[in-house]
Amino acid sequence: MDKAWRRFFIRILNALADDRQIDDLDRRIANARAVEEARVGSVPAQPAKGYSQGSRVLMELVGAPLGGGVLGWALDRWFNTSPWCLLVFLALAIVVAFRNIFRISKERAE
């Protein structure tokens, strides 16, 4: 029975030693983050405006025709005028998409 208690206490002491290692690791990680934040600065880097303009152009090229097509298809189904509403709304969506892309391209990309 004495050996069982001894093994039990050794396990507890080993577990406590592991906790100290984890605490030490946490402290070292916090110090490294603080040093890196002081080096780089606390403000995260913002993506360049050109990147956001490119994303806007992509969304216009995909979203406008897709939305116009879905709206035209739905109106065709509702009014039973296939394919005229689809063609009209798809053409309008493409025109609007290119107009918006032209407006986006006139913005300055600092």
C-alpha cells in the first residue's frame, strides 16, 4: 500500500511539473506577441484599395447578370412570357454591370 501512495504522489508531482511547463510556455508566447506587436504596431494592415476595387468589379461581373437572369426567369415563369423577360432583364443587368464597372474604374486606387 505504501508503494501505491508513493506512485500516486509521483504522478501528482509530475502533473504539477507539466503545468509549470505550460505556464512557462504561455508566458513566453505572450512575451513574443508583445514584442511583435511593438515591432509591427498595433494597427492591422489594411488591404490595398486596388484589391477591394478588383473585388467590386468581380462582384459586378458575376452578380448583376446572375440577378438579372434570375429575376427575368422568375417573371417569365409568372407571366408565361418565356424568354422575353429573361432576355430583357439579362441585357439590362449587363448594361448596368458595365456602367458600374466604368464608375469603379474612374476611382483612384491609392
